[in-house]
Amino acid sequence: MMLMSVINMKLRDFYPSIEDLCEDMDIDRQDLESILNKAGFEYSKEHNRYM
């Protein structure tokens, strides 16, 4: 839950897309999505956040 909250805050305040966040923070998007998907969250491109 904390990871999703921090990622959503970063997306809301600093990054227009998950691609930009991952590139800037040197995060492997597939690893991030795997962790968040296992917790029941999915990225919404339309809302630029995990839901």
C-alpha cells in the first residue's frame, strides 16, 4: 500500500506518465508493475495512477 501511495504521489506531482517516472528514477517498469499487480493494483493511463 505504501509503494502504491508513493508512486501515485510522484505521478501526480512530478511525472506525466509511468514511463517518465521509471526512466527518471531508474526503475524497471515490469518489476514495479509486477509488485503492484500482485497487490491488486493496476496502472490507469487515463488517470496516470495506480488504482
